[in-house]
Amino acid sequence: MPDYTPFSGSYRTPHARLERSRELWTMRSAVGKEITAGIFDVATGRELRVALGDELLESRLSRQGDTPLEVRASEIRNLLATRGWREPDGGQRV
């Protein structure tokens, strides 16, 4: 009988579901950096993702619909506005 090791053989990583459902807003700093907020469909529910480029700043999961996520996104947008961030022309609002 051959020796068994859990490290032999192949391991398949399950495919994580992450699909953008809708973008809530984009804010731009005075130097041109952009922070975006969007709601995504994920395997465990709906997720708010706030990102600066490729860097994820905040992630929040909801199983009770989009309202709690929209409220949090609005809080973040208002905080950014007090710190000088602005919506670019044609920006969407929650």
C-alpha cells in the first residue's frame, strides 16, 4: 500500500462568484484619485465594495437586501464630501 499524504494529488479551488450588480457612486479627489462604491452579487448574498483603484477599502455583506448597503455607502460618500472629494460630472448618486 502506498504512503498517503494529503498534499498529493490535485486541489481545485472553488470558483468564487463576484458579479457587479450596480455602481452606486464615484468620488474624485483634488489630485484625481477615484473611490468607487458598488453592490455585487456574491455566493453568500449582496456585498457593498468601496475601492480606491484596485485596493479594497471596505466590504460589507447583507442578506437583508440592498438598503443597509446603500445607507453605509451614503455615509461614506458624505464623509468623503466633507474631506474635499467630489463626484465627477455625470456621477451617480444613491
